[in-house]
Amino acid sequence: MQLEANGSVNEQVVHFNKSYIIKNTNNFQKMKMFFYPYPTRFILLKKDYFRCMYAYLNGNFSLKSPTVVHLDINGAGYEVQVSLNTYSKIQHLTHGKLYTHLLVREDAHILFGFFELSEKEVFLQLLSVSGVGASTARMMLSSLQPEEIVKAILSGNETLLESVKGIGKKTAQRIVLELRDKVSKINIDGNISTLNHNTLEQDALIAMTALGIAKNAAEMALKKARQTNNNFDEVQELIKAALKCL
């Protein structure tokens, strides 16, 4: 039995006592051990393989918030980090599919989910830029639409990118310089769904603190956004307006 990754087959899978042990005869020192309870298995595998371990998840939404959703798939619950863009498209759904990216760290494995493949592609391109982490990339996709980010990069609109919390002038310049040729190949769909909710400000506050913004700062930003426009019908629009007030 063979495991293929990136067009190469160099891992041998051996079944032993209901466990699967993957032995790599090449570059064994680069391998790491992970344990997965379903199905029970011990795995020795290169870290990069986990990035493509989950292509998408398709199941029932048991919990939905502007930053985190829980997907129930055959009784197994997956916690998935999402942006406001994705939340705005799934907030009325009870069942759906999210394209995923598994971020592997020494202390955690974090799943990020995207309603559209194009948003995932923008996310991955942003991660490839030095100084842009997963939290910053998600913040960008929560502050701007994917097509706005792509257009800003293609047109060299660094000012728009700098308007996102956590993006400074140098980082904006690197994003434009490194991604201008790459993002032109991304097929962007600009359709946005709407949201009606009775607790907009509460949801917005929860989402902003989950994004790493201090509660006091988030409350002040939301207050300023309300003073500018008190007719928000969508939680994502309120959050975007508040982010600009930080």
C-alpha cells in the first residue's frame, strides 16, 4: 500500500494491530509523529502533508459565529475558523461545504474554512508573504472582500491594504510586490449575501475580540461606527466599519 503526495510515492504504509505506521526511508529526520483517534492510527509524516490533508468539509452547521463554526460530520465535530466573508454566506444555512486549510503549529492544529475556493486561494497567497500570518490574513478577509484585495494588489493600492488592522506600509508593499503576478490568476466571484440579526452589536463585539482586538478598543470602535451610521443591517458591515475606526 502506497501513499502519494505531490506526485511522489516514497511513504510505505504498514498495517499493524489496528494502527497505521508510515515509514519513510528517505529524510526520516524530517518526519513527525501524530496521533489521530478516528480511525485509530499512529502516523509518521512530513509536516507539509497536513496542509492538504483536508480539502473540504461537508456537513451540518451545529454552531455558527462570525469567526468560528462547528461542522457536524457523521457525529464528529470540527471547529473551523472563518472570516466575515464566509460567515455572511453561511449564516442562513444549516448544511454546507467549506474548503479548508489546516494550519500546523507546534502547539496546535487549526482549521480555516472558506465558502468559496477563491477566498481560500487569496488566503493562501497572503500566507506566502513574509510578515503575514493566519490571523492577519483572516483580518484582511474580514475587513475587505477577496475581490477588493485582489484589485488592490493588481492596482498597487497600498493605502487600502494599510487600512486593515495589522498591515503597515512595509507589509502592504511586500504584498503588492510579491503577489501582483500570482493573484491575477485567481477567479474572484464578488457576490455577497446579506445578514439580518437582532443582536448585531453583541455579535460584532464577539467577532472583533475573537480576531484579537482588545474588548475596550472594540467597544469604542463599535460606538464610533454607530455614531457615523446607525442603520447597519448586517453584522459584517458593522464590523468592517468598526475596524476602520481603530
